[in-house]
Amino acid sequence: MKKLFLSILLSFSILISANAKSLVVFYSLTGTTKAMAERIAEETGSDIFELQLENPYSLNGTKCSEESKADRKNNTPRKIKSVPDLSKYDTIFAGTPVWNDYIANPLETWLLSEQKNLAGKTVVPFCTYWSSGNKETLKAIGELSTSKKVKEGLSQAHSEKADIKSWIKKIGL
């Protein structure tokens, strides 16, 4: 009887794992973070969702930095066009470029608005960066998600191509 119970429990566990769904949610201004997000989605079989703004930031780096600093200073987040339904996902990969050594404003806005929907989910941060702020950004994504299950994140310099396959294996997904 005990063996039968363990066998049923193991089968149920495998079924749950097979049905677990993951989603890659990201913001990308120039396409670098989008390319990384697409590679993660392909490697993990995840669905993918790009956050887009009703009033996008400038593609000029200096102007974009000024706009994002002003939005943050004035506490005036830009409106996101639409957000994904997280109810059918167990794991959420959350990605962003690093802006001013921190999470890009759109992903920060999304994380703050989705905190209750991220509770109980596994959150996996990732980011792209030019020179610095990647470690702080990965940590902040986990903290803002308020999830108790945050996996080790992955960062990628703009001139590099991160080893996503090894990272996924390392974090056990």
C-alpha cells in the first residue's frame, strides 16, 4: 500500500512538473534585452510578453536617461499598454535593461503593480547592461517582486552573449 501511494505521489509530481508553465516578461528599448528574452523563452519553452508603453522613451540614450530620471523623481510612471495574465504561470522570468544603475522604469512599474500576482510564483531576474548596475538590478527585481521564490539572475553586457543553457541548468529549471 505504501509503495502504491508513493508511486501515485511520484506520478502526480511528474504531472504537475510537466504542466508547469513559465513566462518571460521584459522591457526593451533598443532590442538588446528583447534578444536575450527570446533566447530564454526558446531555451525554456516559455511564453513571452514584451511590456510596451503608451508614451515610449526616447531612443537617444542621453534623452532617455533624462526622461527616466525625471519620471522617477516626479513619481510619474508611464502607462503600460497591456499586461499579461499571470494566473496560468508558475515561473516568471523578468527582464530589463539597466538604466541609471537600476531597473528600467517600465519593468519597475510593472513589478510594483503585479506584486500580489507574483506571490507564490518563482521569479527569475535577468538584465542587460552597458557598464554597471547589473548586480543591483538583479537583486532589486527579486525584491520588488515580493516573491519568496527568487532564483539566481543572469546579466549580460551589451557586447556579450550570455550562456543561457548553462544558467537554466544551474538554477534547476
